Amino acid sequence: MKSLLFGTPGIPISTKPRDTFNGIKQVKALGLDAMELEFVQNVNVNETLAPQIKKLISEQGTVLTCHGQYFVNLAAIEPAKYHASIGRMVAAAKRLYECGGYSATWHMGFYLGRPKQEVHPLIAKGVKEVVRVLQDQGVKLWIRPETTGKETQWGDLKETIKLAQDVEMVLPCVDFGHLHARYNGKNNSSEEFRDILAQVETGLGREALDNMHIQVCGIAYGPKGEKHHLNLEDSDLNWRELLATWKEFKVKGVAITESPNIEGDALLLKQEWEKL
């Protein structure tokens, strides 16, 4: 990527009529750069629409990401759930690729009371299988393990970096709101933001900072981590300091604001970014 682009988590609220195709048009009309396809419940773009979307984003210069299905657990104990997770991930990534997309992210799994060192190889095995199937089908895009908001979920920063070291086509999706909520309010200062970015660069090189998939929003949290998402101005996240550290590290890629107001916080971040 040549710069840091800002986008919405799904179709902007102001879109009329509110569908995916018009949502991508509205993103451009708002002056934003990217949109996340919300495949969290299902792959809701069909194969007929996909090439039309690919043509539109090429004409507009808009970048597409997707948030994959919530019903994924590559560390599932039951084999049927594991194999269903593989199938869901492949279906979402393939459809995003057909739409001309850049990067797909998922919450990869749960510890289910097991030690971290026991769960990580299970996640890695699943992601390797997903990547193998996608490569066999000629699909090329970034597969992103997302940093997660609860300590019961696989996905701390070190785990996502290690997975990217272990598996090709993989880089982390760094969700700064989740890393703040996961540890009940930590990761909320310039020093801590710098440490997160430094860990990414040390573990994965400059390529990772030049091709970031970032998610950010305010999050209500407690001792067990994430409760629900908030708009940035309604949260305690020091997002202005966060933006400044992105600028300091010359971060490039896509930043999606996972806020309830959808385009509101995406516009807020882009406007503040351009002032820096």
C-alpha cells in the first residue's frame, strides 16, 4: 500500500437504497477509501454481483476488506466444527477475492480452558489448510488472524504475529480496541501503541507495517474483556495518540473503524489523520 486508507465497517448508514453496491459508491462519495464487507453471519454477496463489485472498486479506487464469519473456531474440539470453520473461511476469502478484495480477517478460535501452547498449533494447522485450499483455487489475498477482545479467545498480539511467521499469505489484523479491552484498559498510551507497532515490525518486518489491516473503535470492557463496541467519542480510547503513533511509524494499509456510527468515526479518523 502507498498510504493509510480509512474505511467503514459495512454499508454506510447514509446509503440509499442501502445495499452493498450502493454502499461502495457512498464510501467514495463521502471521501473515504475503503469498505469492509460484513460476512460475519454469512457470505452475503453472490457470485453474480462479485464481478460487478470488482469493476466498481477498480473504477473508484476503493479497497475492500471483509470480516469473516463469527462461527469459526479452528481449535474446536469437535471435528465437524473444525471442518465447517475451514469451509466458511474458504468461502468468504474466495468471494472477497472475486470482488477484487485485499484482506480478510476472522476471530480464529477459543482456548476452551486449554493452555495457549496447546491451542496455537491447532489454529496454525487450520489456517495452513485454508491457505492450501485457496492457493489450489488460485485465490491470492491476505488472510488475517484478528487480535481479540477477551482472554478466553485465541488472538493476543504475540499469537497473531507467530501465526504470520508460521504460515504464508498471513499477516495480523491488529484491532487496537480489542487489545485495549482484552486487558481491561491497558494498551491506551503512546508508549503502549508504539510497543504494539514495534512488535509487528520486529516480528514481521517493514512489509507488515506497509500492508496493515487495522481495526479500531471504542469498546466497553470489564475484568473479562470486551462487552460491546462504542463510538470513539463515547469511549476512553486515546485515539488521537493512536493516530499520532501510526504517523510516527509511517503505517500504510487499511484502517476500518468498527464503530456503531459506521461512517461517522471513519470520517473523524481520516480528517484527524490529514491534520497531522
